[in-house]
Amino acid sequence: MEIKILHQVMEWNEDVSEEVKDTLASRHICMINVMGSPGAGKTSLISALIERLRNDFRISVIEGDIAGQVDAERIASLGIPAVQLNTDGACHIEAMSIRHILPELPLDDLDVIFVENIGNLVCPAEFRIGESLRITLLSIPEGDDKVEKYPLMFTDTDCLVLNKYDMLPYFDFDEARIRSNYETVNPNAPLFCVSSRTGDGLGALAAFLSEQIHKAQHPEESCANHGAASGNQLKNNH
């Protein structure tokens, strides 16, 4: 499968973010912004979720990297339309670039677009790209102090995924600390413990995403109850 490589257009873009969001909403497409550090397992998680969701939804992926196309090739090997966005040094994706990329995707044949943002716990949290949903990944090897160090990333997200959870026995990682800090900054957003390698926890995360995708596609059905009940119910999900 051919992979198109585009380069980021840097412009301030609050208005563009809303434009992108409206464009996708008019086509009932849910765009999911996946954020986390380099090595947190974003590509592996997206790949695992594709396998869980592809029978119910038509999926595409925008792969953000400073350079290269390794991750896009990995996604394309799954038979999923993928576009590589290279930022040429920028530490985040901007909405203007998403607007330029959308014509490269088969929008009439999509329900979901995953965007793998640049590996960074700072800049991506500050820039909306027209997404319907935000996911933040934190892998066990990264340590348990990240919510305190980078609060915006964990405050402005729709769920937190503790990835590589199968490695918990091998690291000095205080799960209770993460849970307490996360609940303080984002009390209504769920937390999932997941291993992309073993598959543990993926079912619960995929079910949550399926629900959120449905809400994004049918906002008229969920205006009165925007996910609060689901967040409280799933807060301690393993």
C-alpha cells in the first residue's frame, strides 16, 4: 500500500481546529488524538485497537513523526489507509496540517481516524487538532511522577491508558500515586490498565472507545449525558 508523506504547515489554528471538527462531524467521523511520550507504545496500541474495532468501524490513521515513515508502514501493513505527517522538528501536530491531510483520506468510507501525535508530554496537550476524543498514554517504565510534572497532558484528556501494564512487577512504579494524582486533575475521566503485547485490558478500552465513537457520530443521542456515568463506572478498570 502506498504511503503519502506530507510535511507540517505551521500556523496558529484555533479557528482551523473548529473547522476540522465541523468537517468531520458533517461526515460522522470520530477523530481520536493519541498522545504520549516516545516509546510509550502509541503505535502498538493503535494497531491492537484496530484489530478490536475494525469489524465495527472503518478506520484510517494519521501518523505524526518528526521524520521517517516507519510507523505508517506498520499501520499500512494491516490494510488500513495511513498518511505520514512529518513535522520536520516541530514537537506537536497542528490543526492546519490535519486540514491539509484530510483530502488524502477516503473520508466517505471512514468512521474513525486515529492520529498518533508526536512523542511529547508537553506541546501536544496545548494544541487542539479538531479531534473528538483525546487519549493519553503513560507506560509503566516511564515512572509514576508524570501527572505531577506534566499536569496539562493529564487534565485535558478523555482517558488515561497505563500501557505496558504487564511490566509492572519489574519497575518501581506506584500505581496508587498515579491514580490519586490523575483523579485530582481529571476526576471524571477513566483510567485503563493495558498491555498491547498480551492483550490484557484491551477489551475494556475498546468498549469505551466504541461508546465514545458512537456518541461522536450521534451527538443528538448523548447531549444530556456526556460520558460522566461511563467515566465514574470505568475509573478503576483493569
